[in-house]
Amino acid sequence: MLLAVDQAFAIPPGQFAYIQTDEIVKVPRDALAFISIRARIKWKGLVNVSGFHVDPGFNGRLTFAVFNAGPSPIHLRRGERCFLIWYADLDRTSNSVKNAAASTHIDLLFVNSISGELHSLDGLAERIRTTDKELSLRISSLERSQGIVTVAASIFLTLIAGLTIKLAVDFFLAKQGTNAPAPTEQVQKPKAE
């Protein structure tokens, strides 16, 4: 996305971004250029992951792959001075010169290679918090279900025990009734007169 002059953008924590210079950089064939992120931006957590030198004979816009290793979004603005470049003379002209056309845009091949979900520490921490909440809700639900099953089982066992005791008592009483001595009949003797 081409930003308007002075348009700002943010790089979220744990995310990669590609940024490109407005300036056309020319490196003589007998020199090498070195690049670095300015300290005030580096201290926020922005790390250059694309390399730290520019080849002899390079001519074009520099494209940087950067990573926000900090805990907060890093806000940058088009035209802001973010990178430093300095040149070092070589002791002779380099024979290894890239004769590619000057780049004027960020190649989609680069962008596609970092597409997809990135597992930043911040993102992983949020995922852990979400999973913890979901598990807590599931455990609470299981505990409630277990409580209901425990109460139902207790009632069922109490009923079974009561029924068993009633049957035992009835059986005992019935058995007592069959073993009891038969009532004796008293024969009345005639009275002597």
C-alpha cells in the first residue's frame, strides 16, 4: 500500500512489515553501504531482519523487512527518518555487481512469504487467556452436572435402602407369624358339683 505524504501506520507487536525508502539509493561499485535503524525506534522494539548492508553498485529504493519485537504497536510515518546509511570505501571496484532494474515497489513475492498467522508472544498470551476462560466454564458446567448426578444417586440409593429395609421387616414379620406357637385351646373342665 502506497502511503500518502505524512500518512502514519502501525506495526502491531509480534508482526512483520515491509517498508521501502522514498529515496533512490546509489552505491558506487567501489563502496559498500551499511544500514541501521535509528535508536529511538530501535528502543521501541523494531528490528531490521532483512540485512544490514547494501551491495556495491546497487541503485534503487531500499526495502526493509522489519519485526516488532516490542510489547506495543510501533507507529511510523511516511517521510519520517527511521534508518541511517553510511558508506565504506572498498580497496577496489567490485566485480560482483547486481545489474537488476531499480525497484520502485515492494515485490509481492516478499509479502506472500510472510502472510498468515504469526504467533507473537502477545497473541499467544491472549490465546492462553481465552482457553483458560473456556476451560473454567467447562469445568464449572461439569461440576454442576456432577452435583446433580450425585444428588439424584443419593436419592435413588436412599429409596432403594428404604425399600430393602421395608421388605426385610415385612419378611421378618411374616416369618415370625409362621413360627409363632399356635394358640392353645383351653378345655374347660366341667365343674364338679
